[in-house]
Amino acid sequence: MALNIKDLRIYSPAFTSLGHIPKQYTSDGENISPPLEWSGLPAGTQQLALICHDPDAPLPQGFTHWLIYGIPPRINQIPEGDGSKFTEGMNSSNQRGYTGPAPPQGHGPHHYYFWLYALDAELDLKPNMNREQLLNAIADHVIEQARLVGVYES
């Protein structure tokens, strides 16, 4: 299936693309998930998945901060601190749910990629999946994806 990165958009009222993530959404602050909104779902979208990942983390696979999946296409936002309505996977701390940015002191700015995936099927995804498991499960069903990148430095 051809991947089309065209109309789908993800954004946050809390920060702009490549903008600074406010402290309240980090482990240095309140550690709550930022509000996210999206638009432009492609025709045929049956389900959505979201991953927040830090590829700058000093780990072989980076650090995954949040996975949410099983999001119905009628939903166009996740309010601040409110991802638990949907299935949340395991982050790189081996915990379910969101864990905010917390780069090592002196490591410089890190980039946090909020990836939104539009899927062509309503998948029966297992709870507690990690990033690799989720990406493998949705790989043949992604019809469009979009990203929002926020920046944070401790």
C-alpha cells in the first residue's frame, strides 16, 4: 500500500511545530500529556494510532514516551492529560501511559515526535504493546501519517 503524506495534520494548542514544549508537559513539570488535535483524515480511515518518540535519547532505539491506539476516526483531539480513554501502550519506562520529556542534563535539546497514523482497518490490537510491536501491527494498514515535533531541554 502506498504511503501518502499529504492532508493529515497534527498540532497542539500548547506549542508550535519545532517549538518549545512547555514545562508542565515534561517530567520536570506536571508530567501531563499535552493537548493534541488533528484534521484532514484521509478517506477510508477506520482507526488512528499515536506515538510520541524521542530519537535523541542516548539509547539504541531512542525513548518512547507515549503510545495510544484504537482511536476511532470520529475523534479529532486528545485533551490535555486525557489519553486514558483509549488503549495506551507501554512507554520505554515499561509503564502504560504518558511520561513526559526528561533529557539528561547537559545533553542539549531533544526532539519529541508526535506521530499520528491513519489506518485503513479497525484493528484488534493487544493492550500493553510497545512501540516496535505497535509499528509492526499497523505497518500494512497505514494510509497516511503526520507528525508534530516539539523541542525540550532540561
